[in-house]
Amino acid sequence: MIFSGHDTFHCRLFWLKKGIDYLNSGESFRMDSGVDLGVGKNMVNSMRFWLKSFDAYDDSMELKQPYKELFLDGGWDPYLENQGTLYLLHYKLCMTRHSSIYYIIFNNFRKVKPEFTQENLIDYIKDLHSGQNEKILAKDFSVFKRMYGQFTNDDIDDGYSGLLTELGLLREVGKNRNSKTLYRIENNDQKNLPEEILLYCILTHPNYTSTISFSSFYSDDFGIGNTFCLNRDILEEKLQAIAQKFPDIIYSSEAGVKELQVKKDIEPNKVLEQYYGV
């Protein structure tokens, strides 16, 4: 399990594009890369960590799909102006597990503690994985908050705003009886999640085959319903909409058995091309 490597920097708004452009030029992250990237040495390490956490490159520093298509100049969404891209990045971050806290919170912990304090989360992780350093976990949670949390400070700029804040998945909901801040992972109304992004994630999910039971979207490891914090009604609406848009996808609900069927191989990147209007 990995709870460090970001040097306490959350992923800045333009780091993904900067890093992807850099790797695409044939460079690799080195001690002196900060000169070319316009950031400090510690930020170079953090940038490399975040690109790996978002599954942007492989062990040979080769870019992976769909990052070239998304972020290179003239790409689908190089400056993260489309909310669907943020949902896609959220999925990648949770699935990759290079930064473990994201997978743990969205796929496991939030089902156990819908409302929680920092201390609740740290205790949960230490119970799962003994020997974890409490200070390191606290710093990791601080980065998590900056990635997803809602801010009200009038002076927010790129250095403070969270990359995935716009998704509205993390909220502060008050204090507990010990005056500790309470947080909640929202599991309400994710209607802004585009059907094409959801389908791409289903098609690239390592655990899903051509027939997927509705319950597995919640019960399976990395379950899509859990990752995107979708309540069951909204997920069913999304699956029905996918079936209407894509003739080779069937969503059925017969005799109480709900399932999604993929009747024909569909190229995931083609789904993204349709979404981004390529």
C-alpha cells in the first residue's frame, strides 16, 4: 500500500498536461527536470507520482491511452474544461491504486463510515494494514482533502484549488461531539456523469465480462457504482441511457434479474471519441 510519494503536493491543474507533453517529447523525469517543467525539485517528484497514480504512463515512461488523445495540443480536453474528463480521471485514480487512499475511501471505507473524521479513517487503514505511520496517513488525507474538497477562500488559485473538487464528492458536514471535523463522501445525485464516460470505464474494467449483473457494480472489487458514488436509481438510469445510445449494449430487468450485456466488442477509445465529438 502506498500512502506517500506526493511530497504533500496535491496534483495541480496543469501538471497532467505539462507532464504528458514532457514525456511525449521523449524526455523522462530526472533530478534536473524542474528546469524544463518550471517547477521545483520536489514538485518534479510529485508530478511524476501523480502521472503514475492517474495511470498516464507505463514502466518505460511510455504514455498510455487515452492520455495522448486527451492532453496533447489539439487533444480532446488538454485544459480539463470538460467535467467528463474529471470523472474519467477520478476513475483512473481509484483503479490504479498507486495512491492507495483513493481506492480505500471510495470503494471500502465510505460504506463502513458514511460520515467520518480524519482519525476514523486513519484507524481504519491501520486496522487493515498494520504498521502504517499515523503522521504519513494524516499528510496523505490532507492531500486527499485538497484534491476533492470544497473551498470557500476568496484567494483560491491553481496552487490551492483541487483538481477533482468540481465533482462534489467530498463535503464537510460539521463537527462531532469532540469538535473534530466530519466529512462525508456524497452518494446522492451524480447526474452529471456522462454515459459515455461510464461506458468507457465499464468496458475497460478488469473484472467485467460481456454480461454484468447489476449487483456486481456494487459488490465487486472496484465496483463502478461505488467508485462513482452512484445511488442505485441513478446508476440504473445511466445504464438504460447507455443501452439507448449504443445498439450493441442491452440493459435488461426481467424476473428481478438486472444485468448489462455487451453484445459486440466495442473499442473503448471509440466511445470517448463519440463523447468528445471527434
